[in-house]
Amino acid sequence: MSDVPALLPVEEARARILERCAPLPTEWVSGDEALGRALAEDVLARRTLPPWDNSAMDGYAVRAEDLRGPLPVRLAVGETVFAGRLPVRELTPGTCARIMTGAPLPQGADAVVMRERTRAIAGADTVEILEAVAPGNFIRPRGEDAREGDVLARRGTPLGIPELGLLWAQGVTSVPVPRRPRVAVLSTGDELCRADDPPEGRIVDTNAPALALAVRRAGGLPTMLGIARDTQEAVQEALARTDGFDVVLTSAGVSVGDHDFVKAALEALGVEQHFWRVAIKPGKPLVVGQRGPTLFFGLPGNPTSSLVTFELFVRPALRRLLGLEDVEPPRVSGRLEGRLTKHPGLAHFVRVTATWRAGELWAKPLGTQTSGVLRSASAATHLLHFPRESSSLTDGSHVELLPLSWVA
Ligand code: AMP
Ligand code: MG
């Protein structure tokens, strides 16, 4: 009998993680700091915007009914209204005003004729209007963007650039959002050293700095805990220093090797294991657990496996902690260039370079798919999802592609 549990399908593993993730407590931050998080409370409009009916074009503000007769119609030009000024004259029948884009509409005007449909009469304050327009033509109505007191943005709204622009337009410069997740990153392994150490037969720990960058790009605040040696005591001691972190990422030591102590250390610390081992390649040995509010991810040690599991599981969790509802990895459809075969049982996430050709995204698998070297992740733009039960994909197959967040 084996003590190795059955492999969990990727979707189920992600669902189990997300069940445990809720938006973190609220903090008030400036708009630029809020980018990429979701609003923690409804925000009401303080201002009606635009504050007045205004012109969507450079042209002439008119009374539409003056243009009913045979064209062209001659109108007397009363004034010129620029953006940033208020009109002073009311339009009376037979008169119009020159107006610039964004300038408030004069009283009495109900339409704008674009300048290209008019002919100025030299030396006279008169213009010939060459086309009739309906009331409302080229007018941006007052309150089209927001009305004072209305809900401007609901709680849960993901704050992208236009959303923050809408808030700024209201004079709202500080917004309530979940605070950023604090993420501890620990490497484990006797073979590891820092980049500035003499190698002496060791290899440089690349997982911790790579994961820290991935955390930052996903909106979290990484703290590096260094390298723990391959003993249960060392791993346990390092993990015991993770109080106050929302998420802890370890790398390596989660397989079935004799020196794989991460699971035992987690258990000894009282971390409740949610699952171990997922039906994917790379990344099969992933272990996930929780103690109090802290979520622990034991990521595999192979550099590419740790990045792929970050992408498939950690990033969605961090996004959920930031209040975002839509956290599944994004997917686009493409075609396979070449062919792929495997045994059923594991979903493969194949590193590909995808390029747009003849109206479709063509995905070419990178030459090396071993997960032990970073080379096999560099130049990848997407992960191609080769489903668990499938054993071959022929040239030109329609495939699901996950855009990678780690690209430059
Ligand atoms: P393990 O899961 O401990 O068996 O490690 C799997 C592979 O990943 C081994 O070849 C390790 O040397 C390598 N590895 C583990 N941790 C790191 C790290 N932090 N940086 C680079 N490579 C690593
Ligand atoms: Mg190891």
C-alpha cells in the first residue's frame, strides 16, 4: 500500500485554495497604490460630471429648429466659447455660437454642427451651415459620466486605470482597498547558496528571488527568509518565524526524496494540510495547508515548476486576497504548431512561444520542457494546456493557452 495520495485535478486544487481566500482588511491608499486591487466599499459620486451640457466637437452651437429651411442656412455668430470658459449669451432665433470641444453649451442651443459642415463668411460675423442636425447632435449631456450621490463604483470593482480616472475626476484621491498580502519566501536545500557566495560545489538559489518578483508583480509584498538546510529542524525553525504573514511560499523538499522535510515540518508546526500532489506536469508535488489565517504553499524545487505552480495557484490566491473576484488564470484560444504526445493522467502545462499569424495565435512548444532549468521557461509567452486525459495533440489542434505574467 502506498502512503502517497491520489492526484488532485488542477481545477479542484485551485478551488480548494480559493475557498480559503477572502479579501484582506481594508486600508485607505492613494489611487496609484490602489491600481490592481478591488474596491472595499461603494464609492459615491461627489460631483455631477460633466457639470454642464458641452460640445463633443469643434463647430457651432445652434438651435436645431433654425436649420429646418432650405440649406445652406445663414446664422449670425454671437460669441466664441472655449473650453474652460462659460458662455455669456443666450442663443436667440437665427443666431449661433462658435464652440470648441469640451466647452459648455450656451443657453438656448440644443445641437452642435461640426466645423467641417459649415462655411465661414469672410469679414462677417456670419456662418453658413451646410447640414441640418437633430437636437442633441454632438452634445455630451450633463451627468453622462456621473451624478452626485449616485454609486460611482461598487465594492468589488477591480481598479484599473479608467476606474481610477473616474475616481480622480471626482476629486477622490484616497480609496479603500484590501491591504497587500505579506508573503514570506523560503528556499530549502543543502545544495543552495546566495548569488554572492563562493559556489564551492553549490548552486545559486534562484527560486527565492524569482518568486519574490512574481509576488510583487501579483500585488503582494515579499519578504525573503533565506535558505533553510535539509533537516526538519532547520525548515521548522525557519517556518516558525512566519507569524504575521498572509502567505508563506517554500520551494523544494516536497517530493518523496529522503531529504524532503517540508511536509513533516509543516505538520509539526500544526499546519493543516489541504492537499498534497496535483495531477499536473510540471508541479506535481505541490503541497498546500493553513495555520490560522496563514496559507502555506510548499512549491516544488525545480525552478520552472515553482514558477508554473505560482502562476496556476499562488497568483490567483493573491488576487483574491486583493479583493478581485475574477482570479482564474486568463485563457485565450490558439493552434498548436507541431504535435505533442504524453500518457494520460497528468495535465501538462507546456511552455510555448505564441505568435499571431493569419488571424490566429500559433503556439510553438519550446525545445526543452525539462523543469529543472530556467532556460526552459525563458522565451515562453504562454502555457499550453494539454488536458489530463488526452494523449496526443496533432499539428494545428485548437488549444487553450494561458498568457504568462512573468514575461518582460
Ligand atoms: P527538490 O524538490 O529538493 O528535490 O529539488 C528539485 C530540484 O530543484 C533540485 O535539482 C534542486 O537543486 C533544485 N532547486 C531546489 N531549490 C532551488 C532553488 N531555490 N533555486 C534553484 N534550484 C533549486
Ligand atoms: Mg532538495
